[in-house]
Amino acid sequence: MAVDMVGSSPPVQIGKELELVKRYVLLGIVNQILDHDIRIIGATATKLPRLYESMIRGLQDRVLLELAAMRRQFRDSGIGVDKEKRSTAGLCAEYSCMGYRHSFSMPWTFVKAESERLLKSYLTK
């Protein structure tokens, strides 16, 4: 049985869910960055291309494992990331939680800084 939420105002976004969705979206960006860097390493003349590619693939494996765990957690919690939209200003995402739709946006400067922070956190673990 579907619940009609039209006309009712959504509850305030819960910080925990919002932060989880933001991390999920950022990890998707990080994964794309790592894919790009793997292709670049394969196409450039570096002294140790297999080593560098292996290191980046190791980071990517950890990112993909966390993304998979987050998708399971979202499924169990009723959270769904519905749409991501990129513009020149930044990244916007729409998601549903507890039957309500929410959205947020992040400027590219924030996305870049947070992506770097996430990657650094994987290196220090």
C-alpha cells in the first residue's frame, strides 16, 4: 500500500541520513576520479605504471566496497538516491527518506575538497 505524501510537508532532514547520502554521492565522484586516473596512468610514460595503477585500484576497491555497504544500508533504512544532476555551479542530488523527497547541492569547490579528504582518509586507514 503506497502512502500519498502529496500536500504534506516533509519532516526536517535528519542529519545522519543527509550526511550518509552526501558521502555516498561523494564516493561516486571519487570512484570516477580514480577511474580517470587509472586511464591516465595507462596512457602516460611513467617509470612504474603497474605499481601506480595497482595502488589506485586498491583505493578504488575500498571505495566500491563502501559504496556497496552503503547501498545495503540504504535499502534496509528506506533511503534512495533518486537523481544526481551536474551543472557548472555544482552537484545537486535528490533522495527519498521515510517516504519524503529531499534534495541538496554542493558547489564544485566543496566536492573537490571533500573528495580529496575522503581519499586521504583511505590512505591513513
